Amino acid sequence: MMRNLLTLFFLLSGFLLMAQDSPDVILTTGHNDQVNAMRVTKDGRFLASASNDKQVKIWELATGMEYRTISGTAGRAEQLAFSPDNIHLAATTFNNELLVWNVISGETVYTSTSQNT
């Protein structure tokens, strides 16, 4: 009887361990167009992605869930950078805009356009 219980225990333990190793399926809406830039925070918690759809999305890497979508750029963002404290995200666009957002609120805190001569 004890041997059967031990055998059952080890079988169930093996199945539980295998179930924990299987990947999660995560469905996201993502971008509607080509992604041009990506940047990960220094602590590895978030990833920002910028696309031709003129949106910047911030993803929580541990869950794969979309944390925030920032819209309203006049052009597609080509470069991204997080501030050292991960509170702000900066982007440059193909039409010479520099935009800075507060990651938590999604609000634009700075914008500037370079004049090419």
C-alpha cells in the first residue's frame, strides 16, 4: 500500500513539474504596422515599442501584457530611450520631433521640433 502511494506521489509530482514548465499563451493586440524601435528598461521590467502606426506601446515583460499605449505623434518614432528612473520615455520621430512622456500617466511632458536648414 505504501509503495503504491509513493509511486502515485512521484507520478503526480512529475506531472505538476511539467505543467509548471509549459509556456503561457498571451494574446495581445500589438501594433498595426511595422515596429521601428524597441527599448527595455534597465531593470528589465518594461519594454517600449514604436511602430509605423504612430503609437508607442509599453509592455510589462513579466506578464507580456500591454501596460500603456501612447498615441498622438505626428510621425513614426524611430528611437526610444527611458530616463534612468524609468519615469519618462523619450522618442525621436522621422520628421524631427522629440517627444517625452510620463510613463505612468501617459501625458506628454515635453515636445520639440528641429528645424532643418
